[in-house]
Amino acid sequence: QVQLVESGGGLVQAGGSLRLSCAASGRTFSRYRLGWFRQAPGKEREFVAAINWIGGDSTAYGDSVKGRFTISRDTAKNTLYLQMNRLKPEDTAVYYCAANSRGTFEVRDYNYWGQGTQVTVSS
């Protein structure tokens, strides 16, 4: 059973930075693609970033975070990260870590989800 546990959320002022972590366990993630999504109140879940677990390549980012957020992973620690810089109030949301066991680029193929961590950016 795959378990994903996010941490690192909090309150930060606009222009500041946060780093989210996602501790992954329960499987060998060799063929997985892992990603971050977010959901703001009253809005649909939005793709933020994704990365291939093995190789750390094929990174992808949502248009609204390109150039500000960086996704990475540490396979030795089984941890996924999201470094968020130059945060804006519109980045306020619950951030979810997710795993895609098919390793595809399709958002619909993410089949494991964490519980989420709240990020609040004040203006």
C-alpha cells in the first residue's frame, strides 16, 4: 500500500519561500511518476509539477508556477520535494503529493494521494 505524507506547509508572506516534502513509502517507485497538485477553496484541483522517480527527469510544471517552483526527489530518503519561491497570494491552496504507478504524463493516471498540506500566502 502506497503512503504519501506531506509536510512543510504554513503561512508565508508574498515574495517568500517554502519547501514542501512528501515522504513516500509502501512500494518501489522505480516506474512511477510523482507530482504535486493544489486545490484552492472553490476551485478545481490544479496540476503543479511532476517528475520521474527514477532519473529525476521529465519534469513538468503548471503554467502558473513555471520559473518559481522546482520539483525534486531524493530516492535514498524516498522523499519528494517542492521548492516554492516568489510566492503569491494566489498560490494559497492545499497542496497534495500524488503518485502515478503507470508513469505516464496523464493527470488522470495519478492513483495515490496524500492528505495534503495547507499553504497560505499573505499579501
